[in-house]
Amino acid sequence: MRWSQTFIPTHKEDPADAEIISHKLMVRAGLMHKLSSGVYTYLPLGLRTIKKVEQIVRQEMNAAGAVELLMPIMQPSELWRETGRWDVYGKELMKVKDRQNRDFALGPTHEEVITDLIRGQIRSYKRLPLILYQIQTKFRDEIRPRFGVMRAREFVMKDAYSFHENEASLDETYQRMYQAYTRIFQRCGLSTAPVMADSGAIGGDVTHEFMVLADTGEGEILSCECGYAATAEGAQSQLAPYKVEEKIKSMEKVETPEAHTVEQVTQFLNIDARRLVKTIFYRCDEQIIAILIRGDREVNEAKVHRILGCSTLEMATAEEILQVSGAPVGFSGPVGLKGMQMIADLSLKGLANIVVGANEDQCHMINVNFPRDFTVKRFEDLHLAQAGDLCPSCGKILTSRRGIEVGQIFKLGAKYSKSLKAKFLDQNGKESPFIMGCYGIGITRTVAAAIEQYHDQDGIIWPMTIAPYQVLILPLNVSDEMTMAAADGFYKQLVDAGLEVLLDDRDERAGFKFKDADLIGIPLRLTVGERSLRQGKVEVKLRRQNQVIKVDRDKAVSMIREMISEERLASEKS
Ligand SMILES: [Zn+2]
């Protein structure tokens, strides 16, 4: 491709709304253009890389036994109502109406559509397992789109869904997908860490996220030297117990005027936050429940959601709290709280002489001890894990790293097949719901993650396997006939050799073209100039290295071919 004939609008300045490097570079290097908040046009250069990632994904999905199809973006609300997600998915679900005033969703995910497809078509276990996938545009009405395609409203995803007769078959496919994902990201040149995660709005029991390690990542990973790794939301942890040698004292009510936050209460009573126990109320479907947690920790709502198995979970309102505890927010506690499910976080274990709300306005109870003053029947891991906590599998200290989620795989079980009544006849002729898995990869996100991992102050440094072009030919002076004849000659030879080549035939200063070359990050640059040509030489340079290699012009093509194969191997191994 000749630069003058394609469309690569590069920019000197970072876009004003860009906070992270991939967003800045994707706009500056002319890979994409913002149409509206969180909505982008993928320009020719960006689209080439997107297609390359898609191709790698496609090859590995096909090799893993998955079959491609393409589902609609517009999904009737009836299906989302059947699974109950129309109301619980939240405002990220982009809802639209057609001219007959019927409700539709622009698909952020396709569990409903694919399960509906299968429930009408597959009746026998003999057709299972079945794995289907698509590569398609998704919509998510983000409250605050940012970070370019990382948190866009419209983005490209690969989503796969598998159907099984039993858990064992799902386990086998889940493992196969796990391996396929590992290979996909490796082939894209990315070093990823698979970590245990929380299943969020998709649901299911077991899930892994594939994270690209990057300091700018939105996701926090907690890991241990024993190999345990999980997202902060998905992580379990043990807490170092807060124990002070002391006698059990008598419970006492004290006035704590205007002190209702942890900070205010601990200051007023001059106590460690670990001695204060917060009582937090949630509405779990129709029922109000109470969570007890140490004052220095936060509740991980995803864990509460999962442990209770409810479909909706929300913080109780101030009125509800007043109604069940008799006290305004900040003054409720477990002592005398009747007729309510109460679950304590593991952080409460070993505590003595604690402080809790007194269920009376402006009052707290001090020196509270359980089971003397109240009973807790159920202890669970409900706190948000953090660095410094202890590893759930070996007890060593968890450390924190940041990462970008590029893929996630889920064991869904029968969640969707049950609610959508998708059943098949098993080997005994009995009707059972399909056991399902689902597997996503953010295609545009993977492109952005690659830039986060591979760039320098001058621009992108594409791994060879996903670079939009492999070679950039840069003639220094396009008005010089000898230079252009040589550049054209190289272009033809490299294209004939099956390589992807961009020829910068723009009539611009060499310095300007070098800057653009570094910005768009094509892995190999071939510089053609009058002075070198007179010595029978051209210059070859790898974008990721500093040194320029002078080569005989008749050896340049074979050398470039060799370097490309080496680079491909190198990026797949990294
Ligand atoms: Zn460990």
C-alpha cells in the first residue's frame, strides 16, 4: 500500500480526553477516530491490526473445535425478560424501541440469543458438546466512557458459548478454551496471566480472567508466590487477626453524638478501627440482611451476591435501616437485632471487646463480645481482599499488580438453560437443562493492551504478528528519480514475496516521515536514500531497536524476509 493512497491521519498532539497511552497512540497514529463519546471509527491502519487479532482468534477457536456463526446485534427484550436480566443487568444495557414501540437491547453479550437458538434446535445428547462463537460489535452504555477502546460503548468482541450434557464435558472444554486463550495471547505477543475472577453479571461458578500486566491497567491482581492469582474482586484472603491480650469486659452503652462514620467513632472513642464492627444492611431480592465486618475493611458485594444466590442485591435505604434496626444509618448493630439473617465476615474471628452501633440514635455499645452479647451462626469470606492479606492457599502475603483484562472464560452451568427452559434428552431419555460455558475476548481491547505493553516515547512498537504492515519503505526524497525507482523496486519484490508493505511516498521532509514511522510502529523500516544508493546500500532498522543496519541493496529483500520470520517467532514467544 502506498501511503498517499491510503488514509493514515497522524497527529502531533495527544487527544484532550486521553488518559492512557494506548488511547493517545491509537488516535495519534491514525488507528481510530472518535465519532462520539466511547464510539470510534476504526481507520484503515487500526482495522488491519484488528483483523489480524481476529484471524489469530479464529484459527485458535477453530482448532479448539468451535464453529463460527454471527448473531444479531438487536435482541428482543422478551428473551432478556425470560432470564430476568432485562431489569438486573443495569443501565449498561442499551435499550432501544422499534417503530411498533417494542423493546430491544443492543447486545452487550449473547447468552440469551444463543440459548434461544439451541433450545429450538438441539434435542439429543448425541449432538453435544457443541461450541459456537462469533466475532461481533457489542454495545455497553458505559456511564463514563474513557481510555479509548478500553472502556468504549461500542467495541469488538469474540464470544463463544458451549453446550454440554454434563459437568465433565464442560470441564474438558473449559480446559481446552483455557489453553486456546493462552495460545491466542501468546501469538499476539502479549504476556498474560490467567487469574481467578468474579463472575459479575454473567453469572456462573468458576471463571478466569486473562490479564495483560500493565501499570496502567484498571484491574487489580492479587497474587502469591505459590501461584495463587485472582482479581481483587475475585480474590479470597485470610486476614491477620487483630488480637489484644485483655480481659473480657462488660458491655456498656455510650453516647457518641454525631459520630456515625468509622473515622468519627474511632476518633471519638479513641479506638483502633479493627475493634469497631460495622453492620451493613442489604436488600437481597425482597429480604433485608445484615453483614458484620471489621471497621477497617470493605464488603465485597460480589461475594455477598454469590453466597446468598439472590438475583438482586442493593444497599438498604436509610428508611429500611431505621425500620429494621430502630436507628439511623451509622448507629445500627447486631445486639438485639431480631429476626434477620446475619452473616459475619471472617475478619470478626478472634475479636473481643468490640464496638458496635447500639440500635439507638447517637449511641454505640462498647465491650461487646460474642456469643455472650449476640450470636453469629455464619462466618464467610465477605471482605474485599487487599495487598498484605494472607494467601488463601498457603498463608503467605498477597501482593498487588495491575493488569488489563483481555479475556474471560466462565463455567455457567445451567443458569441460562434453566431460566430459558433449554433442555435436551440425556442418555436415559430424561430431559435435562444444557450445561453451558461462555468465553469472551475483547478484540479491540487486545489491540489497546498490546500498545500498553509495547511502546516508547516516540510511538507504538507493534509485535510482528499483529502489526498492520510488516515493512515500511521510507524513501528520503520522493522527487529523486533514482530513489523512487529503487523504492518502487523494493516494494514490488517484498509484496511479491508475500509481505505486507507500506510505502511512504509522501512528498514530506525526511524528519517528518521518520517521526510518523516511529509513531505508527511498523516493526521493520527500510530507508532508501540517494547517498546510500550510490554506495550500493540501503538501511534496515527494527522499530524495537536503535541501531540502523546498512545492507547491500541486492541482499536487502532476503535479509528482511529472514528478520520477519525471526521477529514472528520472538513475538509469539514473549
Ligand atoms: Zn500462596
